[in-house]
Amino acid sequence: MAIALNQQNKQEQAVATMKTALAKFSNNKQVKDAFDSINGDFVNSKLEEAAKYFDQKDYQKAIEIYSMLNPSSTDSLLGIASSYQSMNDYDNALKYYEEALKKAPTNSEIAYYIATIYADKKDFESAKIYLNKSISNNKNNNNAQNIL
């Protein structure tokens, strides 16, 4: 049933159906594989939908769509952070960038994004810490090197 729902682009219903099946048959590899596939389709469709709203500068709607992904992914957290940053809400942007960095601690770009927000907030000491982290994660991050 979940596969049919997924094919009809009713991914939220398909994921809910698969979660029920997974709860009942938690040791069944076929159920787990089907859930992973359907959930992957759902996540990708939501990321694409949110990105469209972001491109249209409807940042609140983008945040709403990105927030539907539970558990959140690095991509959804980055989307939320970028949306807040685009609205000049630097405190919320930092919050979500830092959550993304926890999920991907060696991602040089995320550390760089955090550094730029701290620089915008005139907190140059914190900016420097994150620029150094960015460079330590990727010695070829020219953006971070140029600012430092």
C-alpha cells in the first residue's frame, strides 16, 4: 500500500504507512528497505520544494517545508539557516548552522558560514575561531583564507 501511495506522490501518507509497518515488523529487512526508499523520496521531494520557495525569496515557507523533515538532515538544517540568514535573523541562522555543524563536524563550508555571521555581528573573535575551524577542515577553503 505504501508503495502505491508513494507512486501517487502521496509521500507523507506512504511514510506514515511504512512507519506503522516498521513498528510491527522491525526486524524485517524488506520493510526496512522499503521504508528507506520511500522516506528518501519524501525527503528529496521536500528539499526540492523548500528550495523552490527559497529561490522565490519566500523564506518563511521554505523554513516551514524544511522543518517538516524529522529527523532533520544536514541539508534541511542548512536550508533553514540560510533562510534565516537571508531574512537577517542571524541568531536563528547561527542556531541552525551550529546544529548542522554538529551533524557534519568536518564540513568546512558550514564553519565558514558561521564565521561570516559572527563577522556580520561584529563578533570578530568568534568569527576567527570558525574561520580557523573551516581551514583546519579544508586547507583549500579560499573563502575562509581570504577573510582571515
